[in-house]
Amino acid sequence: MADPLLFNPRTYDPAHFDPETRRLLRATVDWFEERGKRRLIEDYRSRAWLADFLAFSAKEGLFATFLTPASAADGHEDKRWDTARIAALNEIFGFYGLDYWYAWQVTILGLGPVWQSDNAAARARAAELLTQGEVFAFGLSEKSHGADIYSTDMLLEPDGDGGFLASGSKYYIGNGNAAGLVSVFGRRTDVEGPDGYVFFAADSRHEAYHLVKNVVDSSKYVSEFRLENYPVAAEDVLHTGRAAFDAALNTVNVGKFNLCTASIGICEHAMYEAVTHAHNRVLYGRPVTAFPHVRRELTDAYVRLVGMKLFSDRAVDYFRSAGPDDRRYLLFNPMTKMKVTTEGEKVIDLMWDVIAAKGFEKDTYFAQAATEIRGLPKLEGTVHVNLALILKFMGNHLLNPAEYAPVPTRLDAADDDFLFRQGPARGLGAIRFHDWRTAYDAYAEVPNVRRFREQADALCAFVTTAAPDEEQSRDLDLLLAVGQLFALVVHGQLILEQAGLTGLDEDVLDELFAVLVRDFSSHAVELHGKDSATEDQQRWALGAVRRPVVDDARSARVWERVEALSGAYEMKP
């Protein structure tokens, strides 16, 4: 029987969505399943460009339906920007291969500045290109500066007729080989400071657009391109001045959310393979899964994966319910990017420890999963960058709650238009949150939730009595250790909220929180060992270490769920 907590193509029926969304999601699954595992792996190994996949998308109107906001849909009732169904498609793409997800992801990034723009001509052009099946690209990063947009060397020289000639290069730009529209960030040569920033639309087929190379050895075309006196007309300008800067950051806010559900899809496919292999292999006269350490590793991988899904599903609700007076998504967003994707790495590592050499074999999905899972924590800002961002919210989140109406599950067929009018990308430290304790209180009788709550309360005491002083606040190494502790509290909170909304089995929840208790203890010990940690901080760190509540019967029941994954899904040859 299929596990209801995991995506399984054999039983997948997204009945919670509207008919057209349901049809497109199922059609996408069927397209991959019809191609089969051998073709999927061969395309990955041969670095084939995704022409067949993009032709399928164009024929079905997949990207156009999912990525055209209602305001640009010209009355097409199925077109909208709906984070819930975008997340569902991320998971499917991750399940079958990150190359497919990547072409979709950078199209989302390329569209961000367009849908935030008041340029009606550019918006209409983008909508028509989507209808034609084109992909998009986001020209932000540069070889010498990365994503440091303050230092861009893409220069726009006024041409004397109200337009510009753009010259410069961009690096690490997905779809740069094929994009019908590339949103490019640069600065004017005649205006100093932030007022000189410009976002403009370019066409990769223009003669002044020079494709240099694919900088990675992959089907993902992660390009370097160069513009040489590229003509930028007034109708090509998307944003100027500070608005261009905000459009860059707000686009990343939209795009980096997609990394979490891609990571989930990768882990799900790999888990079916890993459990099936381990359960059917005999060593020393016993199935591999009879060994206690193997059961522990696979169980830990399973509950971590469930936690990833619960957190990400709940974060969708906050994304979709966001507005000028509710910006809580700006914490949960880097959490999905940083925490969920690093959890994905742990899930793969746990399973790889079990299946060992099998994880290298060329006829497995696992071999590519083990490679591709590494990329997601490193895209759209490193783990360290997102941890530092998360820290901005710690004081208000832990100690200064505000009243909010409860946020419901958001699976309705609505357009998430606020994502394209987020406004200035500042003021994060002033954002308030609902009381995180409420979610923990609802599960106070679950032993490991109660144990983890002790650690969360201890972190509040740390913030009020032993927080880093002014000098330590410049020690990012120390602060990142604190950020990991805070991230665990937020991770647990949304997991519990989603558990309450979905009626999650309490055995699974208790086993998951046993893992989180261990994680908190591990990060506390890491903080204890930091060079600049004070004696008070060292004492606090050791005092926050806890042992999970052990329940052999509970663990055995959760193991039965894991064991049942053996043979539950295998892609056809």
C-alpha cells in the first residue's frame, strides 16, 4: 500500500486542485513515466538539452498555465501564479530529475522582474512567449562579483535617442542558450549610485547577444553570455533606480522557495530505490534491513523527509496569505531554502550509508540524486547567507509575538499577486510573528515534542541572558551556530502546525522530534566549542543538551512504515 505521506506516481491523484491543474500535473507524471528510467538516466548522462521536455511543456501549455499571473492572462481562467500548484510541480520535477526542474526554475526567476514591472508591452511580450512555449533567464550574477548587485559591470550607455547600448557579461545564467527573454540587471554610466540601476529585457537570439559557453557539465545550460552594444529601447526597460534593486531581491524571494520541494522530490525517488534495495539484499544470512543501525538510518531518513514535506507545505500557506501587513513569509522562505535543502542532504547521506556502492551505479536514479541534492543548498544564496538572514528575525519571533488571525490551508485556485508587489526589500527586523509556543502547546503530550520544547525555551533564555555582545555580533562563525538553533525552533513550529492540520500520525511526529532533539543538542555542542564563546554561553550550551525519549515500540511501528516502501514504486525500464 502506498504511503500517503510520500509522492508515488502509481497512485498520484492531485484531487485537491482544480480540473486543469490536476490534468497538467498528472500529464507531466505520465510523460516521464512513459519515457522510462533508461531514457531518463541516459539523457542525464549524455547531457542532452531538454528539447523533448520543452516541446511537451509547450504542447500542454504547462509553463504558460502555471507561470502567467491572472493580470497578464488575458482572461484565461486557468492561468494564474499559484504557489501551491507550483510547489507540486517542483516536487514532480525533482522526483524525475533536477535538470527539468532547473529549466523551469530559471524561467520563474526570469519572469520575476517582468511580472513586477509596470511595462505593459514587456508583460504582454512575456505572456505571449510563454504561450509559445519559450523559456526565460535571469541575468543577475557576474563572474567577478557573483550576485553582488552593488558591483554590477553590465553598463548601459545612453544612445542619445532615449534608449541605451548595453555592454558587459553575465555568468551562471540558466537557460541563457535558449531564453526568449532574459531579464538583465545593469547600471547606467551617466547616473551615480542606486538611481542608476536598470533591469531590462534582452533576447538571446539578438546578434548583439553572444553566448560564450555552458559553465557546467550538465544538461542544465548554465551559461556565460556577453552583450556588446546591445540596443535597449524604452519598451525593454523593466525597472530603474531603487525599484530595479528591489525587483532583484524580491525575485529571489519568489524563486528560492522552489528549492525545498525540488529537494523533497529527489529524496522521495531515492528513498524508494534505497529501501527496496536494502530490504531485498541478504548479508550474512539476514536482510540488510534486519540490522539495527540500518533500521535507525532509514527511519531517520524517512522522518526527516516527512518533516521537510510538512514544513514546506505549511510555508506555502504563509506565502499565499502574505500582504503588506503580514510579511512572515520572509522568515519561512529562507528557512525552506536553507533548512529543508540541507535536510535533503542528510536524507540522502543516511540512505547512502545503507546502500553503499549501489548508490554509484549508473542504472540508478540514486546516483544522480546524490549529486544533484548538493546543489540546492548552494543556489539562490548559500546556506550561510540565508542563516544570516534568518537571524534578523530571531528576537521578534522568539520573544515578541503579535496577534494574527489563523492562516488556513491554502489550496484554493487563487492568484498570488502580492508576490509581484512586495515593495521595498527592507525592514526585516520589524516583522512580527504569531506566538510559536501555540503550536508546541498543542502537542505537549507527545514525549519528544515536550523534550524539544525544553530546548526551545532554553534558547529564549539564551537570547535574554547570554546573547552575543557587540564584538561577538561581528563573529559570523559564532552567529551561524546560534542561527542553526533558532532555525530548528522555526522548523519544528511549522511541522507541528501542519501536523495539526493534516492529522499526522503521532508515532511519526514523536520519532521526528527525537531527531530534532538530537540535532539541537549537536548544534549546542558546536556552539560550546566556538573560539569566541563566553563561559556563560558555554555553560548554557551544555545545559541545553537533551537525550530524546526512547520508545522501542514507537520506533518499531514507524519502521513498519519505512519497510513498506520496499517495492512500493519502481520506475519502468
